[in-house]
Amino acid sequence: MKPKVRIEATRGYPHLVTLGVGRNIRWAIDVTNSLVAADDRRAHAFHAPGAISADGRLTDTGRRVIIEALARNAPTSKSTMCMVWAPDDCTYFMPDGTTMDGRTPPEGEPIYPEEYEAVAAAVRDVRYIVLPDDCDVPYVCIRRIDADHVEVASGARMILGHFDELPYEGPGSELRRHLDASGSLVLPDTFRGTRPTGVGGDATMLGPVQPDGGTVMIVPPWPQKVFEACETIAGRRLPAEMLQAAWRAVDPPEKGMMLVGALEAA
């Protein structure tokens, strides 16, 4: 009997990215030449004769089958999706079923524990200010885009992974090394290429402060415009020292000063 050929669900490419609230979600997919049992957690499985080659590579037939299936389902799901074929090749699917090719795929956060360590956390170079407790959001992130534009955005500590329902064996079980005997999460020095910063409810590992996808404002690099954007996102007037910290993130006091990583403005 000829063995079944398939692209395993944990393979890096292709994968699907869906537009989420605050973060994009990266989904592994199953591709086979014939109908086989797929992981029942995965909603994205495709099969057709000749979809993949004998060495496990996606063929033109397989690519066409995936595109047709996602374009057909897009109007029903109302989802905005992107199939990432390679680091420089992707196809976007609009909610109306139309498609558009791209060369710079969106990044997505993995949803399954067995994929956490294979996908580096997408940490953007930002500075942030910690807001008072009575503000609409906990943080404001500031990033100078270029000479004429500053991004001011609501922020939150990014989620690096959920450790509350890890399997005891099989894929993902190796992450149990981060749990102590009582099942509590113990933070490692680094995880997914960045430093964890805390633990949220239900054993959620948190990372650095990042824009959360809520409110984003693009303003010119003038102090009053930056101050207004920060206060709009905060939902209240802010103390002068906080506004000054936000401005220092835009215009550092030292010429040539490099702002790298997620750093608290001070």
C-alpha cells in the first residue's frame, strides 16, 4: 500500500493568518492528497489528488485548491485572512471572497502550544508610559515612524502563551517544564525570543508592553499633538511628567540615541 503523503500541521509554511482583535492569529494547516483524519482542533484542512508532491511540497494544484476553498468560504465566515506560502509570498482573502497577492506577509501569534517555541514573539520597537489606574487603558505606546509621523497607540502586555491546559504527552507536553508541582507557571529567563514580564490569570505568560490593536493615532512630531493623542487614548488629562516622558520617546535628549525594544519612557 502506498503511504499517504501529507504536509504536517506543525510545518512552518504554508500557514494561515487571520485578522484578530488586538493581534493576528497564526493557524497551522493540514494538506493531504486524500481525505485523512486531521487534528480535530484544526479548522483548516485541505485535500485533493496531487495537492502535494512525494517529498511533501505543496504543488500548484494544492495552492489552487487552498485558494478556491478559502475564497469560497470567506463570504460566509466574514473573516479577513491571509495564506502565507513563504516568507515573501502570500495571498489575502477579503470578506467578499476576492483575493490579492502580497509579498510582505502579516505576522501572527500561534494559537497551539506545540507551536509557541517555533514562532518568535513579534516584538515591535516602542516606548511606553504607564497610565494611572483610572485611565481607559493601562499603557500608551509611542513610536516614531519617520521624520514627519509619530504613532501613539493603546498598549497592553503581550501574551506569549497559555499554559493552563497543556497536554501530558505528545506535542505541546514539553512546555510542562515551565510549571511547578502545583501547576503554577514559573517564568523562564527568555521565551519565544523575549523576556517574560509576568503571569496573567489562568497561567498566561505575559511579555513586554506592545500596541494592543485598540486605538492607534498617527500625528506629526509636535509636542502638543503627541500630548493630545496620549490624553485621547488615556481618556483623561495626564500629569505633565507623563507627557514629558512621552515626548522624550519621540525626541530623545541625546542626538543619535537609539530606542530599541519595548522600553518604559522615563
